[in-house]
Amino acid sequence: MKNLFTKKQYDNLNRYLQSAKNATVIIHTNPDGDAAGASVALAYILEKLNINSKIVVSNDLPGFLRWIDANNKIIVYAKNKHEARSAIKTADLIFCLDFNSLSRVDILENIIRETTVPRILIDHHIDPDDDFDLKFSYYPVSSTSELVYRIGIKLLGTKKLPKNIAEALFCGMMTDSGAFSHSSSYPDFFKIIANLLDCGVEKDKITHLVYDNFTENRMKLLGYALSKMVVLHKYHAAYITLSRDDLKKFNFQAGDTEGFVNYPLSIKGIVLSLLLVEKDDHIKMSIRSQGNFDVNEMAHKHFHGGGHFNAAGGKMLCKYEYCETELEQIIKNYEKELCNA
């Protein structure tokens, strides 16, 4: 398996670990399967190294991912501010997983900046900030969970991982590759998946927990969202918008729109898909593409965001009633790139 990191990086990591008794793992706001899987797996790995570990996130996991935190490692700031603050402030070491900038953790950013302990980044997004003392950053891989796997087997000295670690990593790699449909076209990816299966991962069970766990309201919201889909055939693009009233109508819960942005890409000829969801002070965007269209560049240039080549996020600051007009104008500027993707 290809080495992604240097001996110096691992030596520095071991030096930090040897002097740490308590570590806190931070994941990004609106956690997805990769953030959840990578953080839970890392917490278990740290405990194998006799380091007490906790995970802190600003808001809750979506319902279809809560099974992954069977031992209640995750502290949600929105539910328990005191415990979350304490976990960060008493840590000897802070791990930052699946984000490349402290701005991605919202309310937790200032709390983290007040600490003086080392911050270690494990992430697969492009262009990480300089707010970290040690970086394990490599964007071409499938997921942060894959990086945690590579680091974990190095630290533990074995590829035979405990089942709970293997399941968390499998979930992260599966979800961030779109159930193995993208970001996974290299042999090492499937070698790791095969090894996780050898560790006892029940593939069908985890697939069911993640993808066959819709609430009735979430399923109805999906149907409604698809009925609102706008297809711009000339530009090989499609988008879906959901207002706060739309979400309220279907008793929206965190995570209910996860994956919705992928559906328009199933339409023949569609290269670009966008999901716009109205929030209190902005419009949250999920952006996906296939082929050679770079949504990271689009998100960075127009939508205050970024991510990966084919998967990114961002936000619009206009009023909801103007978002479609503004969005379509931006899409039109990419006509040549979309037609040639």
C-alpha cells in the first residue's frame, strides 16, 4: 500500500501521543458519515493507546448515523455546552477531522483557538489552513476515514482492527464515495475495504442502517424535492431548492436532505447538480458533478465554500426568493465547461 505520509510526520505524532492523557476529536458542523466514522474510529484507536478520548461537534448527527456512536463518545455542543467546552479545554491534544479550516466548526472555533495544546489535522480536503501543528492532509483519497485507517494501522501495528473500529471506518469510506460510485477508482481503496470485511464488518447491515433508514417524512420530503427540481438541459445542470416552509411542512430533522443532491445526476446528460436549502441567515448549498467539471472551484469563486473536485459545499447570502435567478446566471457562465465535461 502506498505511503502517503513521511516518517517525520509519524515521529511527530508519536511524540505528541506519548505525552497525552486526554485527547479530544473535533468534527465539522452538520457531520456526515465520513466525519462520524473517522472520529469514532480514531477515538477507539486512541483508547487502544491508553489515551482517554472524546468527540465534540457543534450539532447532532443525523438519525441514520447515530448507531455509529454506540458508546456515546460524541458530545453535541448544542445539547451540552458545558461538557463540550470542558472536553476541549481539558484536552492535552486536539484532533481536527474532516475539515481544512477552523471556520468549519462554527461556534467551536473560538473555544479551540483559546487552547494552547497541539492541534493535529487529519483531512482530505484541498488547501488546509495554517492553524494546525501537524497535518495529515491528502486530498486525492476517498475520505478522512481512509486516512484514519492508514494512520491507525501504523499506530496499532496491525491490520486486524477491532470490529467497532472497522465498522466506523467502513461507514465513512462507503458514504464519502457515494456507496463506491466515485472517489474510489484505485486499488488501495478496495484493498482497505477488503481488509475491513476481514475484520468482521457486516457490509449489508451497515448499508441498511445508512441507506434504508428513512423516516416517512424524509421519504416524502425527497419526493417533494424531486418534484421541485429544475433541469437546465442546455447547461447539463439541475438544481433543487427547499425553503424553510418546505422543511417545516415535512417536520425536517438534521440530516434529512443528506444525499438529495445526488439524484439529479442520475438524469442522462446532467453533469452538475445543486441543492439549495434556506437557513435563517443564508442558503446552504450542496454541489456535485461528474466528469471533468470542478465544483470546488465553482464553490470557492461564487459560493463562499469549497471541497473536492466533484463534491463541494457553500452558501448564498441573497434572499431565498432571488436565489434561483442568481444561481442560473452563474451556471450560464459555465456553459462551455459544462458542455465539455
